[in-house]
Amino acid sequence: MNLIKILRTIKLKKFIKFIIIFLILSFIILWFLGFSLTNKQFNFDKIKQFISKDTIHLLKKKSSEFIDFEFTLVKKEDYVIKNKKVQFEKFSNKYLKNRYYLTQNKSHIYAITNRGELFFSSKENLLLKKKIKLKKIKTNLEKIIGKKFIQENNLVVKGILIVEEKIYVSYMYENNKCYSNAVAEGNLYNKEISFLPLFHLKECKDIMGLQVGGNIQNFKDNKIIITVGDYESYQDPQNEKSFYGKILSINLSTKNIETLSMGHRNSQGLFYDSKNEVIFSTDHGPQGGDEINVYENSEKNIIKNYGWPISSYGEHYGYPDGESERVKNDISLQSPRYKAAPLYKSHKEYGFEEPIKYFTPSIGITQILKVNNSTNDYHKLLVASMGNYKDENDMTIHIINFDKNFKEKDYQTIYIGERIRDMIDLKNGNVLLTLESTGSFGLLKNIY
């Protein structure tokens, strides 16, 4: 009996020792990989001190070639706007944390990372089974864009679009350290897509920066439209001969480029209302002055001008609100920056188009959608935002109703709590978001 007790005691001690070692190792692994209990994801903060970002991206890239990454429901929240309940659901994966741009066809959602990795997932799984399973599509985008260019710059893909059985990717083009906007075209196929360059702007810049635009959307008459940023130039947005600081249309057959509007800084939101032939766009202001702009296609062959950098409701970085007016009214105070870009507060007085709404302070404005309107909502717009400050309405969905003359009727907000990079309308009141802070997806239900 004593021997049996001793053996049991030994086994119990071994088991306890095993549990303790297992817990210690688990804690070390979770700590080393930076597991966040709040986001239920690995942040890899510690491991980044030992392994380069490129190596981490390579590991993610290689693993996604063999694994279908599943994003599961990790958060549910309800909001009430105008006596209407809106549901929010967040889907995350513990390992993947990417910036995604979105497009769709009838059955699938397509997401592309800023490094050109293309995935698809079933709409039915998202809406009925409450999960997103990203399956990778093999492409030659790395070859077209340039492997070294992607590794060195990272943020090279700027948009994605499906038109019938074709798929288009907007990206940054580089040739001997000179940069411009470009689009690649491929036949849509969920196994492998061989892209071909559709066009790139021959006019290029020696700086890429962050103000490059790149949103693409379907247009009319076999055309697409693309936003092109100012690449930190004060001259190009007001130069009709330059393509920078513009919204352009590209004929898919002839590759002919037409300038539709000018005077933009960095338009990241774009939507074409085909029923009313109206283009809605959003533009990043500098320090304040994010804009929602409207282009009505009723006047032919007229390039509409939205004023940047002559007019803006923002200020140059480092200047407080209202400082530009004092600087402009006192010649002795004028800086070279305000001489080149005065940022007058009126657009109309200087012959430019006024935004239908602007935000000061800035909200980090991104994508814009016009959604199905009721009889009381002539233009119901959803506008996404990034930024980092809740009290400035950053990381928020802005719901704005305008009448037929684009006068604001109603304004509501839903605070999501993460930087919202892109969104698409899945119809029937469902809108899918890409949440950049954690690389997650968000689903708003009953939003319209």
C-alpha cells in the first residue's frame, strides 16, 4: 500500500510539474509574440525587435499560400441612431494583421493588402455562418509592381475593383526612383490571376509620400475613374496640364485619360452614383479641412476645380486655427508656405467648388458610399474615418443625409474605435469595413 501511495504521489508531482512547465512556456510564448487579450490577437511587438518586418511579412505570405485564414466573430455591439438599432460585428484572426482594400461580385468578397496579396471569401459564410475564411489567389502582381519596390515601400497597393469578369488593381508605379499611379488588369479567377499593366501615368514624381490617392471605381461608357494625389506639390493641382491633384477617367479600351476635376490634395474616398451621374469624393485636408465633394456630370467638357491649395478649411501644419488669415493680412508675417498655398477659407469667392461638408479638426477621412435611400433621404452617404482621437470623431462611421441640392439634412455618427481604411456595400443594409488597427473586418447590419 505504501508503495502504491508513493507511486501515486510521484505521478501527481510529475503531473503538477508538467502543468507548471506548460503554463510557464505558454506565458513566455504569449508574451514573446505579444498576445493582446483585448484584441484577441498576436501583435508581435517583442518579436519585431529580433526579426525584421520583411521577415514577418514573408512568413505571413508563405503561410497564407497553404492555409485558409479564418476570421471569427470576436465582438458584437448595438447602436441606436434615429430610433433604429444598428448591429456591429467584428471578425478577427489571431495572426494576420493587414491593411485591406475591398471589392466584390455577387458571391464573393475580395480583399487585397497594401503589399499586393489577394484573397477572396464567401459572402454567404459572412452573413449566415458568421465567419470569414480568406483564401489566397495566386497572382503575378509582385513581378509587375516589383518585389524590391514592395519590400522597400510597403504601402504600394491603393485600391481594387471588379467590373464584370475583370479585376483591376491600383498601385504605385516606380521607374528609376520616379513614381506615379498605375492600374493592372486581369481576368477574374479564384485560383490564379495573371495581371497585365493597363496604364501608368507617364508624368512621374521623385517623391512618393502619402498624398497619392489611388482609389478606383467603375464609371460609365466602359471607363473607370481614379483619384490621383498631389504628391506634396502646391503647383500641380492647379495646373490643367498635370494629372496630379486630379480625378481622372480612363477608357478601358483606348486607355485614353480625361481629367474630370482638379484642385484636390489627396482624395481617398470615391463613389459613382450611376443613376444620377454624380461622383462623390472625399479629400484629406492638411491640419483640418477634410472635405466631401460632389461632381455632377451634367456639364460636358468642363473640368471642375475644388480649390486646393488656394482654398481650404484647414491650416498648414504647425499653425493654429485662424492663423492663416492673420498671416495673409499682414505681409510682414507671410511665410513662403502661405504665399504658395494661401488656404483661403472661402472656395466660392475664388471661383472654386465648395465642399458639401468639411471637417475641422480633420477626421482622417477615407471611403465614401451612397446607400439605398428612403423617401426622406435623397442622398444618404456613409463616410469612414481613420485618425486616433475619439473626441474629434475619428475611427467613426459618419452617416449624413443630403437633399437633392446637397444641403445637409441630418448627421449621425457610430464610433467604431478603429481606423477604418475601406468599406463596401453588401446591400440589404449590410456594410463591410476593413479595420486597420487590428487588421480585422467589421460588419454593420441594418445601417440603412
